Amino acid sequence: MAEMINPFRGLLPFEPQHAALFFGRDREIEDVASLLEERRLLAVTGVSGSGKSSLVLAGVVPMLQAGMLPRLGTVRVAIMKPRGGPLAELARSLENTLGRVIDTATLTRTTYGLVDAVKRLPPGESLLVVVDQFEEIFPYRRDRLKVDGGAEADRFIHLLLRAAEQDEVPIYVILTMRSDFLGSCAIFRGLPEALNGGHYLVPRMTRHQLQEAIESPLGVIGVSIHPAVVQRLLNECDDEPDHLPVLQHLLRRMFEEGAFEGGASGRPTR
């Protein structure tokens, strides 16, 4: 018998290809999408393990790509993380999204380099740049101070800000960031002002949302879980504020051990 796909991500975030298995955040997805219609730059923040990356990557991004926000038209999405060098990572993600060569020299020629790089978007299309784990920009800038005085990180931020401020080319920006780094944003001129106008703090999941996140992914692959097991998991989550990563890890291991009816080993629910 073919091995079944594990519907739980464990300690890893859900990404766009996992959208069909991402449940429990419908309200938050709609909230973020509505804010993005009003603001070209939006920071989605939360404590570590709150699910902010999953919310954006597996919730908001697929929603936009499905055309559910007509105002944005057909949305192309460039996803990046700053850790490998923000300008190089931005250029790479744009190349993958737009299908043409974009180098860092093009991006840094002017403060509107990001706008210039995507000016040839066809009518009716827009670009969404997702900077996942944005907090990586702070240690990167610190580590590069002796090399460039923080210039690369500063240029990267300016590119994002200028792209979000202009209205010639439809460019939108979402940053996912741990909320404990919000104060660090003051190191970049203009960033605090931009975030004051566009900021979404990811709320803790309700008991009903958690139940959906447990049961619905299993339902997608035709696997069931005993109601008593669900209630025990929910009760234990009530006492743990940082429960999401632990819950996902536990569910992934339970699936691997065949703890669900019809699961990996075919053994019945325990």
C-alpha cells in the first residue's frame, strides 16, 4: 500500500503548496487580505510559533493567486528571506517570479530600483513581495557593519518602502516578523512610520480553530481521529501559550506512529 502523505508540518511552516492542508485561520486570512487592499506595505507579526509565516504563505498567498481580491488583479508572488543577503535574495526571488534576469545592480541603481525592475508587468497584474522572517535583517545588518556600514540592509529597506509608496506600478509588500523585533525597526529610517500604518498582530487561535486545524487536514486524506483524543489535545493546548509548534510536532509524530484510524501504519486510533 502506498504511503500516505503526512498532513502535519511539525516544526516547519505551511507553504503555498500546502494550502489544501492549512486550516483554522480563515478569519485571519481575510483580515490580512483586507488590510493589504488598503496598504501597500503590511507587517504580519506575532510571537515565535504563532503561525505568522503559515498564515501568509499557505493562507494569504494562495487566496491572492486564486484571484479572490479582484482589485489586485492577477498576482505574481516573490517570496524571500533576508538571511543570504537581502538584495541578492530579492533579485533571485524576482527572477523566479518574473522569468527574466534581474541583478542587484539593477535594483540598487536608484531608490526606485524595485519599481524599475518590474515596470514591464502586463496590464491587470500586480506583484506581491513576501519577506518571510524579516527579523533576519537585523543580525545581518549588525554582522555587516564593519564591511559596509549597514548600507546593503538600508538599501533593501528603502527599495521596499519606495515601492510601497508609489502608485505607478502595483507592488505590494508583506513582512512576517517576530513581534519582539518591532522596536528594532527604528534603526531603519521610514520603516516605523510605514509599519504604524500597516500592521497585523496574529491572534492566538481559539479552541474551535485549533480543533479545525487538528481534524480537517486528516479529513482531507481520509483519516479520522477519536473525539476524545481531540479534546485531550485541546485541553493541553489551553495551558500552553506557545502551543502551535508543539501541537503540530506531536500530530506529525502521532501520524507517523499510526495513531489515527487509517493513518501511516493502518493501526486504529489510540
